[in-house]
Amino acid sequence: MHVENEMASLCPDILRIMASSSLSRRLVACLLNVSEARRKDLVETVAKAALYNTEGVRREGTTVLNIFNDRDYNRSVITIVSGIDSIRESVLSACERACGLIDMRAHIGVHPCMGAVDLIPIYPLGEEVGVEECAKEARAVAQGLTERVQGTSAFLFGWADSPLQRGLAQRRKEMGWFKKTPDLQAIRADMGPRPQRQFGLTGVGSSPYVMNCNVTIDTQDIAMGHGIATAIRESTPGGVPGVQVLALPHEGAVEIACNVESVKGSPTVYMTTSEPWPSFSIDGQPYCHAPASLITARVAELAGKQGVGVKGTALVGFTPHECRGLAELAISQGIAEFWKDQRRIRM
């Protein structure tokens, strides 16, 4: 069993330097989810649209930290980081490019999705950016997308979904995202027209940072996977707080794909073992999230009771602390395409 994280072996001294930097205050991250992974050059084209304007001039203070491609899912996650005042243009430029290159009528993949640009979440990366600022930017991105790409539609979630502030999982369920063949004609988008098959429907919102942690179990028994997913889901008694989870077939095995949401409160409220829960604050409110090692251990325990082992765990991108620290490093050194340079700062 192993845990994969491309930045896990960073020198602690480098991380401390990054964390103490004051060069890149008021940072936010957008983990842009697009419905394409099999054409990696296309995905890189989308990422570069966030970094450079139409004349090829680099947008100062913006970096793409990571591009995570999953061929089976046919889905990529592009980690864009910028200041709150400039994130909108970077994200919208990337979305415009994606919508021009990805046609949902031809999309095939095992991961649920509804849009060429499937998800646009905006997360604050420090105390310097508040809840309302992120909500305002997310709503502006949703409006901008539907105005700049005619025919696109969006639903809102999290802080951007005022006044209800419904979570992503709830909004996806309401929109039919989890269905194999969603009925687009039955959907009423929050912004834009009724969803069209070419572009589909995009979720846009803001919340405390959400980490993606995928644990692969060594079986093809999807029913077993569903049982494990149900057991660790936040809504199940005894489940892991903040964890939303699917079980999906993946590369000849089953992946327990987790969205690890940050939850309100001190880590001591949630800790059931000595394993520390990473914590941070937004607008003076403490948040924390379950560590990947805890999720892996729970999955391993449940699978082991059925005679199945864990093949490995993959983090899609970074923890909140890693994301901020690496962004400060990349921006301070003027590295726009940081995903190409990650391995250079390993010990």
C-alpha cells in the first residue's frame, strides 16, 4: 500500500519558507474540472489559456500548479491559483477554450459529469480572503461563462448559492448529475438557458478547500466498493466528517473516490485517533479536514474484512497548506506552468 502525492517529499524547510512568504497574499484556488483527459495536449491548451492572454502575454501573479488527468474517467483537474482580483479572467479564459474544444455529445468516461467544464470551485487560501468575496467572484464567473460562451448553463453551490448555500453534493443530486443519462430538458439552470447537449451544465461555487483523495481497492466487485463508500460517507453514522464519496470502476479495480470537504470547528472535535487533522481559518472561523491517511486506513479496514487489499491512494493535487505554499513559491519565482517544474524542487 502506498500514498501518491507529487509534492509529498518536499523539503520541510522549503515548505516553511513558502508558508511564511508575504509575496502572494489574498490568494484563491480554482480546481477546474473539465471533461477530457485522453487528449492531454488539449487539456494543456486549456490550462495555458488561464495563464496567457490572446496575444500570448503572461498574466502576472497567476500559476497552474497541477494538471491531473484520469484516462478511465476522461476527466482532468487543473489547479489554477491567482489573487482574488484576477482569478475571474484566468478561469473564464480557460473555460472559453475548453468549451471550444470539448463536445459533450462525444464524451465517454466512467466518472459522472454533465458539462464540458463540469466544475468551477473557488477556494480561499488564507485568512486574507473572506467568504463573501469568494461568493461574489464565483457568481461573477458563472454569469461571465454564460455571457461569453453562448449556450452554456450553470448552477451555483456553496457560498455562491445565496441564501440557501447548498453544498455541491446536494446541488448535483438536484440536477441529476449522478444519473448515467441526465435529462437536460428537465433541468432549470441558475444562470443561462436550459442546458444544451454540446456544453452540458457547469457547477460553479465557492467553499472552504476541498481535497480529492482516491483509494483503489484490489477487486472488480463494484458492489463491495459501494458498501465501503456508504460506510465512510459523512451522512452515514460513524462515517468520516466532510467525506463525500463514490465507488467507480477504475483500471481493472475499484476506486473509492472521495471529495474531502473542510468542516467547521477545531480538529480536536473530530479526531478519533492520534492522527492530526490539518486546520486553517477563514473570516476567523476555524476549519479542518480529514487526513488522507485516515481515509486510506478506514478503506483498508473495511476492504480487509472482506479479504481485499488496498492498491494505493492518490491525492488529486494538494492539501490546502501545500496549495498555498506552492502557489506562493511559484508566483514569487514567476513560474506560470508550475506543473512542469514540480519535480525540480524535490529533495
